[in-house]
Amino acid sequence: MPATFNYTFDAPCPYKGTTSFNTGIFIDGKFHDGSEKKTIEVFNPSNGKKITDISEGTPADVDTAVAAAHRAFQTSWGLKVPGSERGRLLLRLADLIEKNAEELAAIEALDNGKAYSIALDFDVAQSAAVIRYYGGWADKIQGKTIEVDETKFAYTLHEPIGVVGQIIPWNFPLYMLSWKLGPALATGNTIVLKTSEFTPLSALRVCALINEAGFPPGVVNILSGYGATVGAAIANHMHIEKVAFTGSTLVGRSILKAAANSNLKKATLELGGKSPNIIFDDANLDDAVKWTAFGIMFNHGQCCCAGSRVFVQERIYDKFISAFSAHIKTLKVGNPMDPDTFQGPQVSQIQYDRIMGYIKSGKEEGAKILTGGERHGSEGYFIQPTVFTDVKPDMKIVKEEIFGPVVVIQKFKDEDDIIHMANDTFYGLAAAVFSRDISRALTVANRLQAGTVWVNCYNKLHPQVPFGGYKQSGIGRELGEYALANYTNIKSVQINLAAPAP
Ligand code: NAD
């Protein structure tokens, strides 16, 4: 039997309680060992030490989970359960997440390294909000009646797809889980979900909450495991009818290929970005500086929509970079459990090395470091918030997603100039415009190739507002009403009232 993980949090963590949860793979409402009885080590990014071992899922476990999800879909979910009941369970799950908010925030801080206070106010609060929002949708999944002619009419049904596969990354373990569970369950699908091998712990705690909320066994199955085994088995599975993936563009490409090569399952992809953040010379400088810092440094720069390319209009460039550099230095980097911390460690040694590699390449290619550029402290995976100026468009740090606390700042002249620079990327996830001139801000917003454009703010996400990418940042939209379409098949029923037989 898989072990139980017990842990007591103490100072400086504001949550001074315990957590206790099973470390197995969660199939059919119960925890199991993986079929090969292997485990994965989970590390604390603040000090690099092992936290615990968890069961490693395998492709055989994916088969078992799919069978359980299929049974549940046929007998205790899907069209067997009215939307009002699915909604009631989702609302209970949202309440339970809120009830255990401090514990979940502490788990995220321990496992992912994100700041406890931010995990509490953002990750956990928003996860509950997303689940609650979709709980509200569950009994409002409706088709249309369509007029044809006086001898016929037609109507549409929005039916659940069946067993859906979902694969999530490590940067927002709980929040990404909520984006996947909410719309899939509201529309009546059953789920086989893989967490990231780097951050599996909060989802394991949520498995117990899923049972406590009363979801029938097999409706949600959650496996820890590696991408090349469990992830690939989900993407290639012949009895999974839809896959929803959030992660890198590189892996997203392989998911789409696997979907095509197996059963042509439907695929939605939420991928990477290199998002432009544009500051016009009439912007409120103080606000723009603060939002811009938040836009890139939030979650230690490990945000798909991070504003990692900042463009400042010539006239205010010098003023902006001096205020920005001063503000960046006020962001507290340190122990994620400390309530004042803004930035904790990067998630893993691999990510630490990757980001430091980009910083090295920026230095070697001749970019100037305005601030940061080094390791922070002597243990764990902490990196100083780093700002590069004097960059050239073909530098790696300008073109590639770094996924760390590293930003490049460039100058621009006018609207045409900035549209060209901002859109000069194969990504298209997000963008922002800062200006007091609303007509200029909206004209630029309309010309940007991005799935989200923020005006005079950054990184604001709401359950009601769709999110997703243009170009190579993804396919489909999550959040909002739009996400429901990812999880339903539309059936047209045509009825003959009086048309004569041919
Ligand atoms: P990743 O692509 O390495 O991994 C994402 C998930 O895919 C993990 O669970 C991983 O185990 C799994 N995986 C890896 N290889 C696989 C394979 N061959 N087949 C199936 N699954 C596989 O990404 P990551 O490093 O975990 O996350 C960072 C990336 O995610 C960044 O590029 C970021 O921009 C992106 N992201 C996008 C969004 C969005 O909404 N657009 C949100 C969060 C993160």
C-alpha cells in the first residue's frame, strides 16, 4: 500500500498545522501503488532536500484509470447524472478547497516554492473560484432549437465527450488542476489527469477532498508520473476521446501528433509565450512600473503569460528603467513560507540551470544587466530578479521563453514600430498596453496578435474570461463559457413534421 505523507508546518509559515495525505495514484476513488511499485522523489526547491516519495504511475495504470473512468461515465456520471447534481458536487469541492485553504497554500509553498501568501490569496482562492464558477454552469449546458422550414425543425444537444485525458505543468499545480477539473466535470465527462512529476502534492491532497465532496468513484482519476510514460500513454490512448494539455510548446507539438496518430482525439493546447508589455510615454509611470514588475516577476517568472519583453517609448525610457530597477530591488526574495516573501525559489535544479544558462547567454551576447543576474543565497534554487537592457532582436534572451525572473527591456518610437516589434514572435499568448489615451491603447490592443491583452494592468485572470493562445501558444480557450465547448460533442437532431418521403 502507498505511504501516507505527514508534515507539520511551523514558523515562519503562517499556517502552523499539519497535513496528511496518501501518496499513491488515485483511481476509482482509492489510492494504489503504481503497477511497477516504483516511486518518484519529490524535492523542496528552497533547500534541494527530499520531501517525500510518491507512487509512480505507468501506462498500465493509465489503462486501469481509463477503464474506471469509462465505467463511471456509463453508470454514475455523464448523462446519468443531472447537471444540478454535478454542480452541487463542484460547489462542495470549491467549499472544501476554501475550508482547507491555508493547508493547501502551505503545501504549494513547500512543493513548488511559491510564496505562501501569494499561494493563499491567488492560487488557492482562484482555484476555488474556478471550480465554483463551473459548478454554476453545470445545469446550464444547453443546445438550441433551430428553425428549418415549416415541415421540419432541429435541435442540438451538447453531450459530454466521455473519458478525457488532462496533463498539467508544475508552475500552478492547484490552479491548473482547477482549470481542467471545472469545465470537464460541469459538462459531464470523466477524467484521467496527470500532474507534473515536480509538483504532485497539492493534487494528492485534493483527491481526498474529491472523495469528501461525494464525487462517485472513477469520475476523477489522478496519476503522478513522468511525461514520457504516463503523459504519452494519455495522449496516445485509444479510449480517451479528448486530451487537454498545458505545458511547453515542444511537448504540445508531440501531444498533437499523438492525438493524430492514435484515435484522432480532440486536443486543446495551452502552451508557452514571450509576451510583450508596451509602455507608452503618456502612461502613469508609477503604476506602469509596478504592474510591469508584477507582470514578469509574479510566480518567479514561471508564468506562461509573463510579460518577458518590455517595450518603453523613447521619451520616457531612461526615467522608466531607473524607476523599474529601483522597484525590482524592493521585491523580497527568500523563504516562501515567510509571509513577506514575494519571490521564492525556482521549481527545480533543471529550471534553475536552464534560467542561469539564459542569463549567461545574455551576458555573452552583449546585453547589459540593469539589476540581478546571479544566484540568490547559497542553497535552493533562488535566482535574483534580473533585468537586461541594450538587447538585440536576435538574442536568445529576446526570442526564447526563459520561464524565470528575467526580463528584457527595449525602446520603441511609435505605434507602427511597436506593433512590428511586439508581434515579431511565433508565440501569441498575452500582451499589455499602458497608456492614458484609451483610443491609442485599444487601437494597439486590436493590432496585437495575442489571446489576452491587458490594458493598464497585467496578469489579471478571472474564471469568466477566456484564456489561450494565438499562433504557437496554443489551440482552444480555457476558462469562461468558451472552455465548455472543449468538453462537449454537439449532436443535431432533425425532426420531420410534414415533409413527404422522397
Ligand atoms: P512541459 O511541457 O515540460 O510539461 C508539462 C506536462 O507535460 C508535465 O506534466 C510533463 O510531465 C508532461 N509531459 C512531458 N513530456 C511529455 C510527453 N512526451 N507526453 C505527454 N506529456 C508530457 O512543461 P512544464 O515545464 O511543466 O511547464 C512549463 C511550460 O508550460 C512553459 O512553456 C509554460 O509557458 C507552459 N504553460 C502554459 C500555460 C498556458 O495556459 N498557456 C500555463 C502554464 C504553463
